[in-house]
Amino acid sequence: MKAAGRSVRARLRDRLAASDPGLLRLTAGLRTVGAIALTLAVLASLGFGITRLVAGAMAAMVATFAIRERQRGAQAVTLALGLPVALVSVSLGALLSERVVAGDVFFVALIFCAVYGRRFGDRGTALGLIGFQVYFLALFVGASTSELPGLWAALSVAFASSALVRFAVVPASSAGVLERLRQAFRARLAQLVSAQLALLDAGPDEVDKALEDVREGNARLHETALMIQTRLEEGTPDESTARLVQRRIADAEIAAERLGLQLLSARSTERADTLTLHLPGAPAPEVRRLPGPDEATAVLRRDLLALRALVLRTGVMGTAVAQVRNRLLGYRDEENLPAASPAVQDVFRAVGETARAVMGLRIALDGPQDESDDTPTTARSREELDAEDAAIDAGEESEPEEPKGLQRPTTRAAVQVSVGSTLAIVGGELLSTDRWYWAVLTCWIVFINTASTGEILVKGYRRLLGTVFGVVAGIVLAGLVGGHTLTAFVLVLLLIFAMFYTAPLSYTLMSFFVTAMLGLLYTLLHTYSWEVLVLRVEETALGAACGVVAAALVLPVNTDRRTNELLVTVLERLAEVTEAAVAQLSGGPADELLDRARELDQALGDLRAATQPLTHPVTPLRARRTTARYVVALLETCAYHARSLAATAELLPTHPSIAADPRLRGAAGRTVGNIRAIAARVGDGEAGTAVETGPSIASLLGDDGAARYGRITDRVLRHLERLDEAVVGLARPLDVRVKAPER
């Protein structure tokens, strides 16, 4: 019974870790709710009234979510600086409340400074956010100069409560967050293997769903890998350890994705295209039952289950783990491969490679392992990993040159928000002289983490949608709560937790919970009415519209221009990774390939976010939406092959099965040249460039180029050929001319 209970707890823990990597959302929600609850408890025990309770609760929320630094010392400094900023802001809000023109002018100036402060990093962002939100708080509670002492006390209690909860009640060190992210990576890796198991057994009517689950599993695993990379330097004792973990995470991700591709290819009537794993909604290829004897399928199913258990170490201990690991690693050296078609045997080899990556990941994360049960194959794999670890040498990254003046994103955003807020103040006061600030708040919020007019439009639409539904929920909750103050505050805390827990997942949901919470706050302040909530919708729509107008007319960043700039960056990073990897595989000097691959992933993530206005369901331009999704999927495919080449090149100095081949440099030159040609065409529409097609990469190696050099070299050639095909495939949607080879 105890073992069963532990198993259930382990499964629940893994599921939670996979759904919330690093427990970052849970931590944010608990911290915010804890700080608010503690603030309310202290203020209520001191006999403060409802207005100051609401002010304290809102200040505690701001003091908690505004702090973004990862180091505890930096967080403490920012929190300490935030209190005087908040006190000054609420004082000015109260002093200027009766001076309409002066108050409006100051509010716009404050907004400009708050947005401009983002250029100074997380601390500048946090202090600007605190200054703006606390000034808004003063307007919301109708602060006056006579109430300032009480408000100062409430804000002081709020900041103290936020500090106590952050550092004592719900602490989160960088090392602890990284450890939870590691657990999340393992859990998501196990979920991906489960999805691959479902793909193995899926019938003809179930393949599309199974393939979509594999796609989602790949995307979520990659998301967690990127989150880990951003935390490595703070959460590991030294740079060497950080690079080791980074390498092992990349190895495991690439091996798992390759396993899914090999499995799909084995079930397809013809070899599956890598694009199939990256294009959302793409139909699954025509599938068949796994070729070969049923015994091979049964063994593969058993081995996938064993691989998942190896990732989680669930249900197996000690010697059993070693036996499972040794059997799977044996497939790398052609040991005990079942009698089956070459495609199915490739799946077993991919299982072995994934098991090797899992072993490397476990050594990197958990330290040295028991080697007493190693087989010769396992010992060789362990020696390879040790040699790779010893070859790690950290390098320095150069800082990119930052744009100047109005071209700097923070400056441009500050000007845009100031203009939009001015429009929102004027329009908001025409709607309501008492609650015009809701329009300003919406205008401010739609500019956060956006960089183009299209992104602002989509964010404004989502906020308006969430607000409309939140108004309905607020009406229902206000009617149910009535005059029960304690019940209302408990519901407010629940809604705040839901707001922070869902914020990274859905901006619409977050807006819904915010608006529902405000309905309860109005009830507590005895200012609730149907007209107030309808006005909230009107002010929200006005603020979103003002934000879009300002973004479109003042120093605009057109969505097409923004996506083109990011697309050029992705292509440049892709060319750099490919060229550096091929150079190393050709016998050139070692390069910082994993750093380059990480930069490619980050650039691709930025592009994916920037294309959301083009791929959003409400966009009327269906053809552009399809094209944008297709281009991003092709780039995902290119990035996968480039990462695989980089990972293989990183093994070159230590792996006995990989030897440098100088012919690769010339063979891959066409691919790199095509990438640069497409980048030139996208960056300069007048560039008369074209991509070149020609014979296969393998044939360019010479007369024996198509011969099998060994599994590792063949894999390099396959990645190069798939990358070449995907790059040529980018030409058509990006309107780049394709030049046929000369005869």
C-alpha cells in the first residue's frame, strides 16, 4: 500500500512538473496570494477600513509580481527601492487628484518614464511598474491628502508582507528553480515517449490525433529546454557545469525528436518528411502496421515502455535499472537487433541513442552512477560521455550593438504609450470623469511585451474579450457575495491566484479573472453597479483602440517589417550554426556550437511570437496565415537539423565513431549560400538573389559519396540533405527565385 501511495504521489508530482515547468506559475500565484492575505490580516488586526484594506491588497500584489530578478539579493534591493517609489507615487496621486490638468500631465510623464525605464533591465522595469500601478491605485481608491498617513501605513505593510512571503514563506532560489525545471524536463520527456507509444499503436483513424500529441510533446519539451537554458548560469555552481547540463539537455531533446521521426517513417508507406513533425494541423502520412514480424513490434513496445521507465525510474530499482539501460544501449552497437525491416531497425537504434542521451542527462544532473552492472557496450557509452565532458571549454559571448535614439525599442515604446495614454485620458474623461483611468490602464497593458502594431491589436482584442466575459462573472459573483466582506476577500484571493497561474497560458483568461476580481472590489468599496461594469468594458475598448492608433501612427513598427527583421535574424543564425557545424565536421577548429544553437532557438521563438497576429484565428487574411504557419514550420525543421548537426559536431573530438571529412565543407556550401540568399531577399526586396538546386549532398562528396560510411556519417548526410531540401522549400512562400542547375 505504501509503495502504491508513493507511486501515485510520484505520478502526480511528475504531471504537475510537466504542466508547470519549474512550478513558476504556482510559485507566482502562491506568493501573490500569500502577500495579499498577510497584508489583509495585519491591516484588519490594526482596525483599518475597507478602503485601506483594498489599497494594501493591491499594493501587495504589485510589490510581488513586479520583481523579476532571479538573484535573491537583487530582489531585496529592488523591493527596498520600490517602497519609497510607491510612497511618492501614491502621495502625488492624492495631491494631484483635484488638479485635473496637472494630474493628467504628470500621469503621462510618469507613464513615459515607467516604460523608458525598461532599458535599465529588470530593476528599471520593476520600479517603473510600481510607480505606475501605485498611482493608478490612488486613483482607484479615490485617495486624498487627508488619507495619506493611512495609505502610507498600508503600503508599508504591503511591501513588508511581500518581502516576508517572498524570502521566508515561499522562497525560490535559482538552484531550486533549476532543479524543478530539470524534473519538468524529465516529466515532459516521459510524456513525449508516451505519445510515441500511442503513435506506435494508433489505428488509421487515430493517427492524426497521435501525431498531434507527438508534435505537442516535442514543442513542450523544447519549451522546457529553453527555460532551463535561461536559468543555467544562476542555478549551477560554475560555467562548466552549466555547459555540461546544456549539452545533455540538447542531446536528449534531439534524440527524442529523432526517435519520433524514425517511428513515423517506419509506419509510413514512404519516408516521413521532418516537416510533418513541425507543421501544426498537417495531416498524418498514410500509415500501415509496423512492417516485419509481430514479435518485433512487441519488443519495440516493451522497449519504449522501458525507455519511459528509465527516464522516470518508476517501478524499477537498482539492478533492474542497469539491465534495462544495458539492453537499450546495446542497440547502438547493433546488439540484439530484432529481425525486421531496415526502417524498424532504425527505430531500435534511435531507442538506443535516446537511452544513451538519458544516461548522459542523468549523470549531468545527478552525478556519478553505479557502474558495477555495466556491460562492455554501456562502459563504452560512459567513456564517450566522460570524454565529451572533459572537452567542455566555456567561451565568451559578444554583446550585440544596441540601437540608438528613437530606434531603441524602449524609447519608441515610451513615446507610443505616452501618445496612446494621452488619447485614452481625453476619451476616457468623455466617457467618465471618475473612472477614465481604466482606458489608460488598458493602453499601458497592451504595450507590455509587444513590439508591432499587429501584436498590440491581438493583445487588445484578447483583453477586451476577457473583460466582457469577466464583467458577466463579476455581476454573478457580486450578486452572490452581497455584503459578506470576508467571503468577498476570499474570492478575490482565489481569482488573483487564478489570474497569475493562467497568465503565461492565456491572456484572455487572465483578463477574465482580473475583471471578475474588480467586480468584487467594487462591491467591497460599495461602488458596484451594472453601469460601472459596462463602463469598464467601454473604457477597455477605448484604451485598446488608443493603443492600436498610437502604435500605427507614432513611430510604427509594421507587423510585416517586424516579422521580416526577425526572419532575417533567424536565417542568419541558421547559416551561422550550419556553417560552424559543417566546418567542425570537416576538420576545422572547435566552435561554441551549443551557444550558437541556443541563439537560433531564441531567434526562432521571437519570430514565432511575432507571427501570432498573422496566424491568429481572427485574422481575415487566410492565405497569409497559412503561409506564415508554413514558413515557421519549415524553419522549425531547419532548426532541428541544424541542432542535430551541431550536436554531432560537438562529439567529434571524443567520439570514436565520428571522423572529420573535409569534403563536407564544399558539399554544404550550397545550402549555406541558399540560406544567405533568402535572408538577403527578405531583408532587401530588390535583391536579385536566387537559391540554387542541384545533385544530392551525398553525391557531392565524390564518386563514392553515396556509399555508406557508417551510421553516424550517414546521419550527418541525412541531416544535411533534409536541411538543403527545407531551405529550398522556403524559397516559394518567400518569393525567392529558384535557379535550376546548369547542365
